[in-house]
Amino acid sequence: MKVIKVICTLFIFGFVSVSHAAVIFITEKDANAVTSLLGADNVEVNGLFYNVRFLDGTCIELFNGCDNADDFVFNTSDTAFAAANALLDLVFIDGVDGNFDTNPELTNGCVGSRACFIDSPGFVPRLKSSRFRFVRIINRDEERRRKVDGYTTELVEPELDFRSNGARTYAVWSEAVEASAPGTAMILLMGIAGLLVSQRRKQA
């Protein structure tokens, strides 16, 4: 009976820890030890986990042609705004990895700017258009906080390129692959096998 209880506890602990993984900040330090935010993994949006990277380029280059709703991980207004809220609540924050809220210029693509504008995809507007409506997250430093901080929306041309704009970048999302789950399961199985062998030896 004790062995069964231990097994159940291990399973519960293992899978709960995997399903509630913490956000992992993807950062890079330059020669002056300044930490830049390149993106984040395990960002929870509507109960599911995603990875995000902040990249410059055109919508065509970064979003599989930028000509179909399926090119975007989030392609409805509800999911697009949920992703924007996740960035504001979970990624653009101050913490041990860096003060990415107070210092928005630390976000990749926004170096040298006191405000960072991040375009996160994206949904088809009600009015027919060849362009997609992106959610623009607005992050400003403490000295420039205004009521507009948060997010707004804008229609994005497929050719729009942020490489020449030091205050704007794209948020490129992908589904997170929980690589730790198989490893956790294997460790649990090995632990269970060891417990069973030990129990049999005691009974013998």
C-alpha cells in the first residue's frame, strides 16, 4: 500500500510540474554585460504553452508569407488579445532576468529606444482587406508612462519591415514542445521499477 501511495505521489508531482512550467526568459549579454530579451518559452495563453521570439524583418519573411490566417499561431481576435495580455503580464516584467518593463529598450529590436512597440499577430478584420490586424503591445519606460500603455491594433502591410525602425519589432509565436515530459516519465518509471524490486526483496 505504501508503494502505491509513493507511486501516485510521484506521478502527480511529475506531471503537475511539467504542466505548470515557469516562463523561461531567452536572453543574451553583450560585451558590456547588458542583458537583452530575445524572447521567452513556456508562455501560457488560454491554458496552453507557447514560445515567442522578438524579431525584425518583414511580415512575409517571419510569418510564412503573411497571406493566410493559418500563417499565424493566433489568428482570431480573442486569441490575439490573449497573447498580448500574456506578453504584458508574463514577459514584459521586471525580475531577476532583467527589468524588461522599466527598460523596454532591452527588448530585441528596440535597442536604444525609450519605448518599444511589439506587433503580435494577428487576425482578419471584419472589413475585407488583404492586410491582417496585428495587436501592438506598447511598453514604455517609467518616465514616459501614459494611459496608452498596454496595447492597440493596426493593419499591417505584408512588406512592412522593422529592421530600419529601432522602436518596433515583431513577436513571432510557436507552440511549445514540452520536451521535459518524456524525460520525467522515464525517471518516474525507473523509480517505480526500483521501488517494486526493493519491495519484492523485502518480501522474499
